[in-house]
Amino acid sequence: MTIRYAINDETSVKAAVTRNYQYIHLVSNSGNTLPTDLWVPSTYIVKPQISWLYSAGFFKNFTDNKYETSIELYYKDMQNQVEYKEGYTPGLGDPEDEFVFGKGWSYGAEFLVNKLKGRLTGWLGYTLSWTWRKFADLNGGEKYPTRFDRRHDMSIVANYDATKKWKLGAVFVYGTGNAITLPERFYIINGVLTQEYSKLNQYRMQSYHRMDLSATYTPVPKKKRKVTGYWVFSIYNVYSRLNPYFIYFDQSGSPTTGDLKVEARQVSLFPILPAVTWNFKF
């Protein structure tokens, strides 16, 4: 249910309440930094996830609707959340035997400034949010942030019509690093290295950020054609930021010889990637 009230032609407020059911679930292992997520359908054991979303916003346009701004607050309550049991390791058994169920909630604020007219258009969006989970069988029954809890999330998009043939674009994104669970202490027990982990998701990976650039060339034919096309020249991750994908620990040496060394190593994906594409329509 959504209620919107227009104060004038450029100003309005909105409030909404939404109830959602989700029958396909993304199950994460909060105690593992490896990407072991699994999509599972609802069954007799795995109940559909249910959520209530409450939101309210203020919207204001400026300069004859050239600029669009908005502020929205939200709160989301989630039931029948699914995660793996503590100590889970991937195997060949039925994954439903390794699931635990609990609840979650999230809240935050979203801010948007959007330029709609002119040769230069684009937007600036920023979200401040918190996302929590609570399971009786995880983290001692205490709440903890989800792996995808992202405190700060920002995106800047700019598009510029340089000429009739050329359009330039730039995108910058920034986000707080994913929450992860890491070992805090190491012990040698009977010659075997043993780890003692922190509470769930008490640490953060490095922040995620990158910039993408593009140039679109659209030829202007002298005669009208049935098939038209355009070229896109793009660079993904211009400054080749090595954003973290997951973290693992590498062990070298031996405790018996006294040269045991444990190092945390980061795995990253997708450095700078240039691309050229040709698109057509008819």
C-alpha cells in the first residue's frame, strides 16, 4: 500500500507499507570467508521468507524540474531467515540438515540528487543502512551484522552529450566492505594448528570502490537505414582497484621446527578491463 501527497507541482511526500514472500533463498555461511552461498527453494523444512517494509520519503524538484532530489527512510522486518549451522563445511549430504532459521531486520536512509536536463545529466545516490540477523543457534543467540551489511553505499553517474555522434559516461561506486568472521587466536594442540574465531561478522573487508568510463559512438548515416548500430568503448575499473572477494589463511613451516608462519591472503577479481562492443537494432 502506497500513499502519496503532492504539496505542489515540485514537492511531494510518500509513505508505503509492503509485505513480501520469497520462495527462493540465498543461504550464506556467516562463519566462512569463502563464497559458499547456495540458492534453495522453499520446502516443508525451509519456509518462505516473509518481510514487512515500511518507508516514508520527501521529494523535491528544482529549476523547472531540472533537478530531482529525494530523502527516504525505511525499516524492514524479516522472518524465516536461513543460514548454515556453526562449523558447517560443504559436503555431499542434504544441505537442509545443515540449516538454521531465525529473523532479521534492516533500516536506513537513502538520498538522491538527479539532474534530468541538459547536455550533462546524471545522479548522486547515497545510502546509510544497517542490516542485522538473530538466530538462536548462531553467535550465542546474539544479533550480528549480515555479510552484506553495507554501512555506506554511494554511486555517482555522469553522462555527457559531447556531439551528435559521441556520448561520454562515467560511473563511480563506493561501498563499505563486507562483514566477515576471522580467527583471532591460533593454538598448537597435539602438533595441529587450531583456530579460535571471533563472533560472527565482527570484522570488515576493505571498502569496495571503482570507476568505469565509456564512450559511445553513433554514426549518423546520410540515408535512413533499416539497420542502425553504435559502438561502445569502455574501461571497467579504470584504476585497477583490487577489491576483495574473500580472505583465506596460508600456513607455511611447521610448529615442530619453530618456523610456523600464518598469513592472511586476499583474493580479488576483475582488475582493469577494457572492452569494445558493437550494438545494432532493426
